[in-house]
Amino acid sequence: MNNQQKVIFIAMTMILSGGVLQLANAQTTYGIYPADTSNSAPVPGERFEGYAMEKSSTVQNTGGIRYVSGGVGESERNELKALSSQFNLHLLFATQGSGEYLSAVRVNILDARNTQVLTAESRGPWFYVQLPPGDYSLEVTPTGRRGQDETQRQNVHLDGSGQAHFDFYWKK
């Protein structure tokens, strides 16, 4: 793939994913989508629908909250896509402008009473979590970066009938 094709590919990816709308370093909710709840919950470390789950794609369970992160490499993204319908909150982490994915992002989720529900570190650019219906505050911070506090915050309402999608972009 030559450089011109790469630029066109990145531009199309950003347009289709809404990244062009986020040049102001803003977070965007892409909406609530009906969730497929027909699949049963995987057990941490198990094989899921024919996919051998790698360590970074293993479903975790902390305090009754299930989550999975990863997305480094095509095979891992395919594994996460297979799991995606089982999680009602989908987060993506990337660098603004280039669209380069980020991993090692600390994710803090607080409930409406400001009580910590989950703190975890993403092992890749995709982070999926299953939360009970309610109102939550998200705080996401890249852990391997220098400089000022780069925490981004977003509020989310989950009504139990769909999925919420948020993309977070940071300046390089």
C-alpha cells in the first residue's frame, strides 16, 4: 500500500468512525444500539465461539463487573468483535489526527453516587464493559504519556436496552 492509499484509508476510516468530528479533542457518544443478549456470558479465560482467547482478550470480572480489553492486531480485534454484543459500553482510545490506537489507558468508572465501580487498565485500544442500567461517569487517562493531566471525562446513561459507544482521542 503506497502513502497516498494509506492517507485515503485513514481519512475514510476517520470519516466512517466519526473521528473527523473530534478534531477539537472532544468525546462523542455515537448512540445507543440494541444489544444482542442471546449469547451467554463467557467464563474468564475460556474459549469463546471458536476463538482461542489470548491473555489480553480474556474477559475479566472485578466486583461483579465484566470487562475485556485489547484490539492489538487483526486477530485480537476479530476476537473482540465476537464478544462485543455481550457488553453495553464500548470505548476506543486513539491519537488525534493520525488515528493511531492507544493502549495502556486507565479506565475509572463511577456510579451516580460517585462510588467507584471499576478501575482497570486497557491492554489495547478497545475496552468493553458490562454495567447495570444507570448513570455513570467515565474517566480515562493514558498511563504511558508525559506532560499535563490528560484525563478525559464523559457521562453516560445506560438504560439496559442497548450499547453506548465512546471514542477518546488525545493529542500526540
